[in-house]
Amino acid sequence: MAAFVLAPGPRPAHHVPTHYAQVPKATPSPATAPSTCALRAALVGSLVATAASARAPKKLKTRSARASRVVRHASTKLDDSGAWSFVHLKNGDSEAKVYLRGANVTSFKVGGVEWIGLRADCKLDGSKANISGGLPICFPQFGPGEVIPQHGFARNMDWTFVEGESSDGKCVLELVDSEETKKVWPFEFRCTYTVELTDGELATTMKVENLSESECTFTTGIHSYFATSDIDKLGIVGKFKGCTYEDRTKNPPTPVDYDKDEIKIAEFRDEIYKKVWPSTVTLQDPEKGDLDIISDGGWRDLVVWNPYGDDKMGYKTFVCVESVECDPISLAAGSSWEATVNVVPRK
């Protein structure tokens, strides 16, 4: 495994004294008078001993500073041994897996504790079109569409690993237009997804570039699954009070003002909290600790989803707290759109 080591900073220049106390002159007797060479040797020895004494404290200080530095080991490795290839990222005691199918982050561990959720019916052997869990990218459609399939085509396609193996704990994946994508969305585009491990944090950036000669329109989201010890004990805390809330289990959903800053799940949930992002939302798990979800950039709406009571999906072990832009995004020719999601565990 390649390693990245933080190099120690430059050593301070040692100060060597440039003047010394003068030795009083004496008139030696001929019998005892030292030779000129002997006097010169004695003087040089005195200078060396004094300089060494001046340097000693600084040498100890430099060793102490070096010992206090943190050594970080990071790596980026491609594993193509299975049906679907994935990139394994590591940085210190943090690690993550990012599958090329859908550019999906399926695992993020810190100190061996898993923070990304997978459904019980998830398949990673290629027998399903996409991965049921992780951080699926919904593009260029979030939710049901008329021509574009539900949640778009990006999660059903293999992305390209555009930066090779390295020692930085970071990967960049890319999806571009093809004949297949143009059948349902007739635009030229480049979608880039960057995933990086830094100091116990998972940082992701999604960027969409319109390479067409005309304006394009899309909706998008990260359908994030987070692992929970027990959904019944989980608290979701954020700046929800006063936002517009829609219960999508109702037909039609009726927008209302949400009246508190916490969400508890005790039944099937499929809800939109409008214009919550950018902000921080915290998952409070009494067994694992807290997890901060920090969404910024183009994300605006938060979706909460849990198939409460569905044991086949393993409803007790995950919750979806999603970063979404439900309203259509209009992107001029040659322009781009960008948004970020950072996942930060804390005790």
C-alpha cells in the first residue's frame, strides 16, 4: 500500500556565536610556554565545544516537534475482481468504497464503524441494474419521469475512473453523453463526481457541465442511505422549523409549514423539506454517535425516506436523508452546476 507521509517542516537555522571572551594575555616561561600550534588547537577546541553547547537545546526541540507530527497513510486502489469494479480509498483509520456502477459510495468507515447504509435486498453481483443503497446519484431526473426513467440513468451506468491509482485517498469518476443517454435526454454533457477522504471525513462533489450548444434542463439528487443502529431510536436534527413540508405518501401532497427542528421515524416516510440546504443536518444515534451531513452548493431540498415495517429491505438499519434539487435546473450552453455533500462522524 502506497503511503503519503506529512514531511516535517524546515529546521530552524542553528545560531553559532561569532564572538568569544578574550583570554587574558600571560607571559609564559620558556620552559612552560606552549607552542603556537598547541595554542591554536586549544582555541579551536574551545570554539567547537561552545558551538555544540549552543546547538544542543535546539536539537532537542526539533526532535520534540517532529515526534508530535501526525503521520497520515492514504491510498486509492482499483479493484476489478468482481462483477462491478470499485475504488477503495483509505486515509488513516478511514476507508471508503466507490463503485463505478452509478459512481456509488457504498461504504464509509471510521475506526471500523460503518456510516453508509445498504438495503437488505442490495445486490453487488450485477444481477440488478443498480445498487440498492449507498449514495446513489439521481441524474438527470429525480423521482418519476415521463421519458427519462425514475431517478435518471446515471445510477444504472458504469462511470469512468478518470484518475489512476494514487496515494491521496481520492478518486474522480466521470459520465458523458452517449447514444444511449441521448435516446431519453438529447444533450451533450459531462458529469463529474469527486470523492475524497480527509481526516475522518468523506467529502463529495458533483459537477454537471452542459457541453451542448443549447440550454439543458434537469433535476438531480443524492439518494443517500445512512446506516443506523435502530431506526426507532434515531433522531434527525436540523433547521427544519418553518420550512415547507410535503408528505409524498398523500395524494396529492399538501404543503404545510413544519413546526419543529427534529424528525423521528415511526411509520413509512417519504417527505420533502423544501429549501433546508445549504446547512448541516445531524443524525443522532445513541449507540454509534452523531453523524453530520453538510450539504452546500446547488442542493436546496431535503428528502427523508424509510420503508418502515419492510423487513425485506431491512428498514431498521438505514435511513435516507437526501440532498436534492426538485425544481428544474436550467443550464446555459457551456456553463456548469456544482454541489457538495460532506459526511462527518463525531462522538
